[in-house]
Amino acid sequence: MPIAETGTTASRVPTQSTYQNRVAEYWNAEENPVNLELGRLDGLYHHHYGVGDVDWSVLEDPDAARRRERITEELHRLEHTQAELLAARLGSLTPDDRVFDAGCGRGGGSVVAHLRYGCHADGVTISGKQADFANEQARARGIDDKVRYHCRNMLDTGFASGAYAASWNNESTMYVELELLFAEHARLLRRGGRYVVITGCYNDTYGQASREVSLINAHYICDIHPRSAYFRALARNRLVPVHVQDLTDATIPYWELRKQADHLVTGIEDTFLTAYKNGSFQYLLIAADRV
Ligand code: GPP
Ligand code: MG
């Protein structure tokens, strides 16, 4: 462990906290079929949920193998729709622009942004496995000159200040302190740049975090923030909301379908449905301008 010299006394400053090590271990080991089988369909590996109306006819297919296939395709379509919804909010980007994907997972979101705008993308994850996997996907697609993934801390990327026209977190803010996160986004974004977050947050009007929110935290080793914390931390870091969208109703059908996908379930499906339906949890998109 590196020792930081501070005057005459030396104190231990770990480059990564014990918590971060445990989170990295989780993602280095994660191989859920719901992520890998969906990603395999078109090489876009997402680590977020879906939005939009479900084609329920996929459940009716009389052929069991074909039914499984169609359910997988339908869940992937809904996750892809979510990724496009976020990408559409990044502003009018050009191929010369650079975007920052904070908590990029296996890389799908950066590829979606690149395909839409032709822009450069830097994705960051603290999982070395995920970064390697994502870089391999970019190489296979022949876009590794513009889309790159780095095993780094999203709170302290080391990237150049003001170098980015847009940045986002797609379901990754619950792993970090928002004040530190938004300070880093504000540093990286140029003036007038756009920040977008899609997140699950707990609903302040419910009170404190519900039992279901706590179960989701335990499942992923994360710490879901209240809705209020987002707006407070954005305002304190020169990030001014321009669009806020409650996606809760739009994501419930995804979870209803996923719950019935016996070959893909992870066991967390009913908890999400209860949390959304009892009003303790919300699925939110916020777009903000860097001023
Ligand atoms: C995981 O996506 C997303 C998170 C770990 C963040 C938690 C999200 C909230 C909205 C609270 P994933 O695609 O890796 O998860 P899964 O394996 O369940 O599909
Ligand atoms: Mg998933």
C-alpha cells in the first residue's frame, strides 16, 4: 500500500478503499446471463435496466426455445431503448467531441453514444475485467481508435479538465458520494457541456429508505441516494438541471417481463417491483448543463 508523506509524519492513503475493492471484486466476478446473453445478441453489453412498453406476445410462443430467445431479445430491446434515451439527451455532439462514461460497465453506453454522434468516448470502471472486456468489444467493432475504456476511479479520473462536451452516469451513482462525483464531472466538462444521469433513487416523500431499497443496496453492494441529494449536489457543483423525467412507470413493464424470464432472473425482480409500486423508489433521468 502506498505511503503518502505529509511533512514529518507518514500516513497510509490507500489508492482504493476497502469498499471499492469489494465492489470491484463483485464486478470482476459477475457473469449474469441477463447481462451476457442480452449483450451477445448485438455486442452491446448494458449494465442497466429497460424502459418502454413490452410486446407481451413473446411469452405466448409455443416453442420453449424460441420463447426464451424472444424474451431475451425483448429485454435487450428495452435496455437498448434506455441507452438511446440517455444518449439523446447528451446535446448536439460532433465527431470531434469527447464524452465521458462514468461507471461504464462492459461498455455498451459509450458505443451507443459513439454510433449516434461519431464522438470520442472514455469509459471508466473500477473493474479491470469490465474494462478489458469493453476494450475487446471496441477492437472487434473497429472503433478502438475513438472508444476507450479505463480501469480508473470515476471520482478521480486523471483526465484533462474541460476536455469533455458531455458526460453521464447510467445507474452507477449509487456506488459513490455525489458531491465528489459531480465535482469531477464539473471539472471534466467544458463550460456549456451536458451531464446526464439515469438512476434509481429513494423517494424523499416516502421518508427514509424502505426495506426494498435496503435489499437492493445489499444485493449490489451499493448505497442508493435520496432524490433530494441529486439536486443539492448538482447545484453545488455548477450543474444546472435542464430536464427531469420520472421513468418509474416506464421501467415497471421491463421488470414484469424480466420476472417471468426463468432463464435470466437473478432474484431481485420482485424487490424492484415492490419498491416502485409502494412509492419508496423512483427511476429518474436528470440532464444538467455545466455553467
Ligand atoms: C446493474 O445493472 C445496475 C446497478 C448495479 C445499479 C443499481 C441500480 C439501481 C437502479 C439501484 P446490471 O445490468 O449489471 O444488473 P443485473 O445483473 O441485475 O441485470
Ligand atoms: Mg442487467
